[in-house]
Amino acid sequence: MSEIKTEEIKLNAGDVQVDAHLAQPTTSGTYPGVIVIQEVFGVNDHIKDVTQRLAKEGYIAIAPAIYQRQAPGFTAGYTAEDLEIGRKYKEQTKASELLNDIQSAIDHLKSLPNCQGNGLGCIGFCFGGHVAYLAATLDDISATASFYGAGIATETPGGGEPTITRTKDIKGTIYAFFGTEDPLIPLEQVDQIEAELKKQNIPHRIFRYDRADHGFFCDQRASYHPTAAQDAWERVKGLFQEILKQ
């Protein structure tokens, strides 16, 4: 495990400066980059922890605040009130702005002298799992891990054709993780996503975890499922190792 350093930075996304949490190994050398996309609760302790875990595995990881336009500095816990507020901000986002802001994180990683330029990774959770599916269509993303992204089959941020219709534009490999007890994502929608990935010949794997609920990866949520979370983390590490550390 690498020793790491962290810092809070600002990304130039054109019409807005986006806050971001950056974590990277301290040892000299070059490392692959990974974008970490928040839940509806902002770049909170959980998302920073994931970012730092990736850095300890030998990646330069960055978590941009995808609510910068709606609520600069917003972070929250996991109460019902927090969820209501986070969902309110989610409803104000637009796919085009989200992709623009993620691209600013990509551009920052590519500007770092210690970041390898041969493809980047992306991982997202909850709403960020949906946004990660969108981000997988960006040219620089070679490997994506999408965790319980609700609405991929039925909608897209800001309105328009559902995000699933962009599956054909995914550039690299995508792994998607779902719990079979997730009330926000009917299993038939998981099947739809898998069928479309197959139809479009996108390299992929779909993981369904029995008795796992929405948010099963987050150890700060009541729905945390340690067994599913551990297995999923090993899958993510394997994906990024195979694709990004060639």
C-alpha cells in the first residue's frame, strides 16, 4: 500500500470553478488516474475515503464536487433529511454540465506530470453510479465501475433520452454493481442494462449481490453489506489493474 498525500483543489470547468478532493501516492513515479463520483450526499467522508483507498492502491484519484453549480461546499450524512436535500440538488443537474465538470477533472489529471496518460478510470456510487455510466462515454475513460446507479434505464439528468441510450458510446470496459434488494433499481432494469451492453458489444460485467440493498458499499450507511462490499472492491481493483496498469 502506498503512502499518500491529499489536498483540496479547484478545477477550471469553464463557467465554474469546481472543488475537488485529490489523493495520490507520495512516492515518485507515474500512476494511472481515477475519477471518483459522489453520491447525492456530496464529497463527504465516505467519498474521500474511497478516493484515498484508491491512492493507497497506486492511483491518482480525484473526486470533483458535481453539485458545485447547485450547492457549493455541500456535504451531508445519511439521514432522511440529508437524502431529501441531496435529491433536490440531483434534480437540478444536467448531463451536459456533469460531463463538462468531469472532463475538467480528467484534464487536471492529464496535466499532472506523475499521471499516466494511457486511459483513466472512473468509479461512482448512487447518483454517481449513474453519472459514471455517462462518464464512460468520454474519450479518456478506459475503465468504469458503476455502483447502484438508479435511473440509467429510464432517465437522464436534466431530461431527454434515458442514459441507457448512450451505451453505444461507451469507450472502454464497464463493471456495474447492484443489490438484489435495492428498492430504487428494479431487477428488470438491471437486465435491460446488461442486454444493451451485450447488444452494443461493450466489454462489461454485471454483478448482482443477493440480500444487498442500495448503498451496500458504504460503511457509513445502515444498508452496508460487508461481504458484498468486499467482493465488489476486489472486482474494482481487478478491473483497474487489468485496464489501467498495463
